[in-house]
Amino acid sequence: MDELINIVAQKTGFSQDDSRKAVEAVVSALKAKLPAPMAAHLESFLSGGGGLGALEGQAGEMLKGKLGGLFGGNG
């Protein structure tokens, strides 16, 4: 999760603390909307289950479909 927080801080200019709050809010919302198995994968990934590229390799297509549905797409 620290890697994601650093990316948010770099891209937005937010402080580390503000970036952490933003990432935690998004992750919490995603975990509430995702089916339990996917939420567990997200939690595992964020707690050190691999770099950001690992998520794309392991669950990218599945997340695309679910997130598309979350935001009104055809997921």
C-alpha cells in the first residue's frame, strides 16, 4: 500500500498523510463493493502480495469487469 500512497503523493502533490487518507478511502469503498473473494485478493495485494504490476497480471481483467459495473459500465 505504501507504493500506491507514494504514487498518489507524487502525482497529486498531496502530503504523504493526505495521500494515505485518500488511498484508504478508495480501498475501503472498493472492498465494500467487491465480492468477498476479490476483496480478499485486494487486501492480500495491498499488504505486500506483490508490486503494482502483480495486480494486473493476477486479477486485472476480473477487476476491469467489476469496476466497470461499479461505475455504470457493462462489467
